[in-house]
Amino acid sequence: MAARTGASGSGADEPPTSTGRRPRGAVRAGLVAAGVELARAGGPDAVVLREATRSVGVVPNAAYRHFHDRDSLLAAVCAAAMAELGDRMAAAVARVPGEPADPTAARLRLGAIGTAYLAFAREEPGLFATAFAVPQQHAYVVPADAAEDRSPLGQLRAALDALVAAGALDPRRRPGIEFPIWSAVHGLAVLTGPGPLRDVGATEQARLRELTLAFIGDGLA
């Protein structure tokens, strides 16, 4: 998901349009995009304002009109990484057939959320680490005009609510259950990513994913 663009005053630091004026917010968006690619390659430590400005082709002073320091750029990149994770989860859920009231489909959608989360951590380790690099802000803020909460936590909550609505989860067990589920999936992502299980083979990693998701599903039955 693209980061929001900000105001840019006279626009003197923006790429010129055919009219000679520079599009509003183009440099900010470019800096965030450059930061995302830096994070993709090297994680949150690789997000450096000077490197982002070099990639976009502007002088550092232009960047400071949009981000007052490296941490503010990292926060925007963090939000973009979290949003990309949310988009992948939403796409996985959308591929599951079946009506919302179908208990089997509701269980499969919960499994799709966990599978997509783990796949993102495995395929995009730099972005995955960056998504959680600013814990005090927790990255993704739902736009006021959004039709739904597409953040990872929001989608997990929606999937659990759907399980309740489909009669597949006792409503008395619903409050707060997203957090132990998230902990289990996130913990496996860390263990098999930078953690002590990072060197296990692909077959064993797949088995651990299936065990974890089955454990969660059995616990909800």
C-alpha cells in the first residue's frame, strides 16, 4: 500500500511536470518507496535518509522538508511494510472460496491469514523486520475513510469474528484470542527467520508451519 503524501510548500524539490511545476508529494512518495527498497534488501538498519535521497535524486535538504530525521522516514517505511503484509494477507483470504457463513470456509480463511503471514516473513525478511521496527507506533493506521481494517491484526480479528458468526468459535472464547494466535504465528516466523531454527530445511519449515496452524485450529474447536 502506498504511503500517504504530504504537503510540499512551493514544490521546488519535486520532479517537474510538463507545465514546469512539480507534482505535490512526489518527493515524499519517492523517498518512502526508496526506503522500502532499502528495507527489502537490508532490513530497518538499511533505511538511511541520505541513501534514500541519493536514490530519488534530490539533495538532502529537500528530504528534510518531508522527514525531519531518519526515524521519521523509518516510521513511514515501517507503515508501508506493514501495509504490504496486510495486502498479501487480504489477497490470500480473497482466494478462499465459500460463503461467509460456511464454517469450513471461515476456518480456511483463518489458515490463509497465518500462511500468508509466514510466507511474507520467509520471502521478505527485510520488510518483515522493518514492519515491526517502530513498536511504539505499530506502523499501520487505518485511514478514516477505509471500508475495512486491512492491517494484519485487523484481518485476524475479522477472521475470528467470522468464525463466531459461522458457529465455528464459541463467542465466549472470542475476546482477546487474537493475541495468543498472533503470538504463535509471529513466534514461528521469528524462530525460522533470524532465530535458532533458521537453518532447518524447507521441508521441516513447512512441517512446522502445518503443526503450528493445526495447533491453532485444534485450539479453537
